Amino acid sequence: MFTKRHGPPGSSPATLLPHLVDGQSRKPSIQIIEYDEHTLTEHDISDAHELAAHLESGKILWINIDGLGDAEALTLLGKRFNLHPLALEDVLNTGQRPKIEHTPDYVFIVAQMVYQNQSLTICGEQVSLFFGKNFLITIQEEGDYDVFEPVRARLRSGRGLIRKSKADYLAYALLDSIIDHYYPVLENIGTAIEELEDELLEKPSREMVVTLHEYKRNLSQLRRFVWPLRDVVNGLLHDPSGFIHSSTKIYLRDCYDHTVQLMDLVESYKEISAGLMELYHSSVGLRTNEVMRVLTVITSIFIPLTFIVGVYGMNFAPQTSDGKPLPLNMPELYQPHGYLWLMVIMFLIGVVQLLIFKKMKWL
């Protein structure tokens, strides 16, 4: 679901290594949104050197970079906004634990963005945010999909406070969108777990165990991201840099509540998954006991029948070859219709046993 990338062991600190795809670095797509309360402009650029023309507009500036294949673009941004090289290294080394860092010039946030694609497969990637007084920079691993489109729609329409507020509110809106997209993922996992529970009660199978382990693995991964994400929001609430206004902190408290709810959901589904594993073992044990009970009843019925046929299977003749009787040897060997009478007797013995088992509630 998530990929972790780091530099070579022993490499120098703040070494910026671009992502390589098939041995080559791919230039990222860069989107710039400049806005204030009355105007909004959007630009898509392909070269990081074109950023300079948009950095002095005086409006709120949102720079979104999709892709990590251009270390030069990050270096240019680092020089322009005084971003620490170690922070830029964390951007390129994906799989970071969600965190927040405060500096005099900006606030740096690392979060893990989770979503489901069209086939409902859980996908995710690292998102890095830098924001200061009038700027916000978001850097994503891929450009195929993100969870920021609702925020872009609000910016374009001018609804709500987003166009009237500073960059801290935009950062809150993006972080809130990341957090909100955990809900449908967890809800789908919860629905799938409930359906799996019904199937486990009816007909447990090994395939269900594989599916259950996959859910548990996904939940463990989500827990690793939701738990520190709560600390990130808490760090914004207690921001010492002064970039977070008091009006924004009201909304951040609601965002903090969402992270707590997500943590409760993750823990609840993990407990349910563990209970389902116990339910699987109990169901398998119960089915085994039922099978063994039926086999035991069948065996119990055939024990006396086997004894009868075993006795009459002994080759002790009642008389010698010249017709002289042999005492205490096998009787009824020459009984008329003996085979038929023996089958009737064996059938009656089986019926009597079934009635006894039924009365004793063994069946």
C-alpha cells in the first residue's frame, strides 16, 4: 500500500536523490494557484525556473508539485523559501512517520494520504507541506490522484472562508481533507469485515483467513499513520511560530476530534478482526466436532453389526465332511433363509441404536 524509500546507507545528510522510474527521473508537474478574497489565477508549469515569475504577487500562493523526480526544483524552492535541506531530504525519502516541525520561517508537515482507486484498492502516498505567512507548498509522490480536489473547488468558487483567510487556513483545509478521506477507507473495511463475519459463521474457509489477514495488515498500517497524525494536529494547535491564527485553531480542534474518532475506528476494527480469527477457529472446531459426532454414531451402529458378521465369518463347520456332528461349533449355518433373517436382525439392531441415540440427544 505504501512504499518506503531512503538514501544509500552512509550517505551525507541532506542528500537529495530524485525518484527514478525505469532508471530515469521524471519531471514533476507543478501547479500554482494565486488568490486573494476577490481573484484567483491558476498556472501549470513544466520547469521549476518558471516559479520565479509567480513568487512576488503579494497574494496567497499555493504551489503543488506532483512527483519527486526533480531534485533541482526542490533545491530552488529551498533557496527561495529558506527550507532546510534536511526537510527536503525527508520529502524525497518517502514512508516517513507523520510529523510536524516548527521553524521561524515556516511550518513543515509530513502526512500520509490514503484513498481508494476505482477498483476499491487501498492506495496511499506521502504528502509534504511547507507553509508560512503567505505561501503553502505541497509535494506529492504521484500525480495520478490526490484528495485535494474538494479544496480546489472551494477556492475556485470562493465559498466559505478559504479565500478570505491566510495560508494557515489553506493548510488546515488540506490536512482536513487528508484526514476525512480516511473515513471511507475505514468504512469499507468495516463493511467487508461484517460480511466476512457472516460468511465465517456459515462456511469458514482458508481463503477467508487470507482475506482477514489482509484487513489486519491494512488496519495496522493505518494505525501507524493515524496515531502520529493526531500529534501533528495537536502540534498545530500549540504552534509556537505564530503562523497559525486563533480563528484557524477553532477548526483545528475539530480536526483533532476527527483523528481521535479515526483512532477509535481503527482500534475497534482491529479488535473485531482478532475476534473473527477466534471465530474462525471456533467454527472450524465446531464443524469438526459435528463431523466427528456423525462418524462416531455411524461407527457405533456398525460395531455390533461388524461383530455379528465377524462371528459368522469364522469357518467352523457344525459337522464333518462325512456328516458327523461337531459339538459347540457354528450353529444355523444351514438354516433356511438364514441370510435374510440375519439382515433383518442387523437392520433392527441399527434402528434400535438410532432410537437410543435420539432419546439421549446424541443426534
